[in-house]
Amino acid sequence: MSLLSKKTKAQLEEIARDLDVNIKSCKVKQALVDRLTDHFLENADKFDKDHEYYDYVVSVKQEAENENDDDDDDDDESDEAEIIDVDDSDAYDSDDDFDLEPSTLDKILDYIDNDTLYQVADYIAEKNYELRDYLSDPFTINDFTVVGEFIYLYLHFAKSIALGDLRFVPQVVKSNLPAAVLKTPVTDLTHFLDANFWSTVLLWLLVSYGAPKLTSYYVNFTYNFEYDPFIFALAKLLFGLILFKTEVTGHDIKDELVFQFSFKHYSVEYAAKLFKHYLLTSTLLLRNYFGNWALIGDFFTTFVALYANLSFI
């Protein structure tokens, strides 16, 4: 197995971009491996020992030599198989021909345009490989986790209520609507006007995506690739532990009560207290919504990313 086969599809695409290799027609990982292998073999003389992709050239050349050796062995075996005793072969000769009736499947295929059938089969196989490559990428697992958490979080704010209960619908409009229409369930969008919604979403984005993404960019052990999926998952887990497991003290509750019942006047001190208020409120909301499930998901994606990184070494 060459070094190229150990890389993910995203990593292969980045190598192709670095080398300016045209991969527009490459839809699956194996196609990328074949295209880059051909490029390295055709341009092997252009890669000296100091080039960052020199090891890849050595790897594909070694694999090509091994395949040639295997082909020579197969040719020798086929030549030996052709040497058959004539007398033994005559024993199989018979004047009676086997009368094989075509199977039902063969009869059906006779009425089907084989070219179209093969095209459909090739298309399904290609899409199947694309899906497998996409789901086998640790970056995909991380993205699925983030998207799933966001949807789960949003559903806690997006409540379904009757049309007649919407606050921003004027009363004059409600009075002219039939009762059946007023009872129609709709999504209440007033949460977009709630500061707690935005503070909670922004805190979640910072902890679950922004900070881990930044960490995986600067702390990167994947060698010349933009982000490290394992560091992303590990950082997300660590930031999640800080968010969900940091103790809320009685002093924090006291400061919140003082803030709620104190006179509001605009100053730097008030801005600091307001920030602390939204930070505490958003933290408690996230803990209430996710519980420990977010941490369990982070543990899972961390182990998957670690396994993926080790499998590509």
C-alpha cells in the first residue's frame, strides 16, 4: 500500500492542489490515488530528496515495481496451466453438446438495453464510493456532530404555537381571521429578538466550533494539511468539559441577583456585569439543553478521529 492510499480524500485533494494536478473528473478516493500515482510516476525526475513529496514518489515507484513482479508471476503460472496432457484433454471431448437453456435472468436481460443498465450500475457504484469516502473522513464526523448539536439546540428555541398566539400579528388582523386559521400551528420566530437566544448560540459556536477550529489550525500534526481532525475533536471535548463541568458558585448566583435588581446605568462596570449575566445564563441554558450528551458525543468523535489519524500513519 502506497502512502497515497493511507490519506483521506480531503488530504489527497490538497496534495493535488499543491502539485497543480487536474482532478476535476476524480469523484472518488481511488480515482484521486490513481491520478496522483500517474503524476508521480511521470514526473519522478522532478522530485529531489529535499522535496516535501519525495517520499510519495518513492512509495508509488515501489508499489509499481511490486505490481510488475506480481504480473510476471501470474504469467508464469498461466503458461504452466496451458501445458495439459493431450490424452487427458481428449477425455473431455464428446460428441454430445451440452444443451443449456437460458436462465430467466438472461431472458430478461435480452429485453433490456445493456448499455443503459451498465451506466446505471456504474452511476450507483460511483455514488456509493463517494458516500463511503465522505463518511470515512474524520472531518465529516466532526461536521456531522456540530450540525447535529446546532439543530438540537435550535429546536429548543423554535417552538410551535397557534397563529392566534403570535405577538407580532396585529389584533385587527386576528379578529378578521376564522377560528380554524387562528388555531393553525406555526413556528414562533420571536426567539430571534431574544438576546438570550443569540448569546446562547454564540457561546455554543465559540465552544463547539470556533475555538476548536482555531486550535486545530495552529496545533496541527497532519503535516501540511490545514486542520487536524483529532486536535479539533480533542479541543472540542476539552472546551466542552470547561463549559459543562465548571462549578457555578454561590457568589455567581449572588452577583446575578444583584444585577437583576440593581439600577441599570450605562458604564464599563455595567457592561462587564451584563456580559457576565449573559455568559452565566447561556451556560445554564446549554447545560439544561444538552446535559452530558454533548460530552458523550465529543468523546466518541475524539476516539474516531484518533483512530483515523493512526490508520493513516
